[in-house]
Amino acid sequence: MTIWKHRLVLDTSTPQQFYLPIAARVLTIQLQDNDITFWTCHETLSERHRTIREFHIFGTGFEFDGYGLSYIGTVQRNGYVWHIFEKSL
């Protein structure tokens, strides 16, 4: 197993895509050095079997269509609260 770190840009207008191993599991999402960061865990050999995974950021009070979205976590940054979801592709 290997744990990998990924950074999200604070952008609520555009989904962010990552090319990750199919079996990668999101462990947590937190702020690291004021960056929204999430960590995934997967078998090192699973690197060969990848897929696009899409993440969305919404602020508290934002309206959004939640269809096909799975909650990943919440972070607080500079007085604002941001909620991260992954879309099933």
C-alpha cells in the first residue's frame, strides 16, 4: 500500500479531475499549508489501472445539484467553510 497526497484549487465554478488508480480510496481531506489537500491510499501495483475522478467544491449556503455526488469532507479556510464532493463518472 502507498499513501498519496493531492491538492485541490479553491474553485467552486469548475470541477477538478485527477487521474487516479481505480481502487484508490480517499482517506481524508484537510488544509495543509492553507491548501485544500486530500490523501488517497492504494496498492502500489494498481497504478496501471487508472480512471478519471472528479471533485467539486461548494461553500456553505451554495445551491447545487447533488445528483451523483458523494461527500468527501469539509475544510475551513480564512473564515469560510468548504464542502468537497466526488462525482461518480
